[in-house]
Amino acid sequence: MEEKIKKKLVEKIKSKHVLIGYNSTVRASKNGELEFVVYASNINPGIRSKLENIDVPKYEYDGDSEALSIACGKSFNIAVLGVKK
């Protein structure tokens, strides 16, 4: 993942402008609220293919779902998160 995107992701996490989980991300996408999507490198192939239907830029996080959860400061694994505009 590009450094520019990583920096923006950290800023959005700090300001609580992220949606955690596939379902929340899809809902926000339908409402036109998303800027981009980040997903863990070990995401389920079925979910990865479903993400293709979301019409925003998508970035693969360099780490797995555990590393993405640590980056978000959460105690549970995160496979997909949406970043709000």
C-alpha cells in the first residue's frame, strides 16, 4: 500500500471516519459516503471478489487482518474497512 494512502488511513482512523466490516462498507458505498476501501491481505477470496462491485478505489493492506486491527486500535480482527469522505 502506498505511503500516501497509509498516512490518510491513519488520519481517518484517528478522526473516527472509518467503517469497520464488509456490510457497513457496502451500505456506505451505496449511500455515496466512501472515499476508498482497505482490506487485509488474507481476506476471504469470496469477499475480495464482492469488493469489486464497490465503485471506489480499493487498497490491499500490507498486513493480515490482525495487523489491520492493530493499526485501527481494535482488539478484534478487521478484514475490510471503508474510509468515509
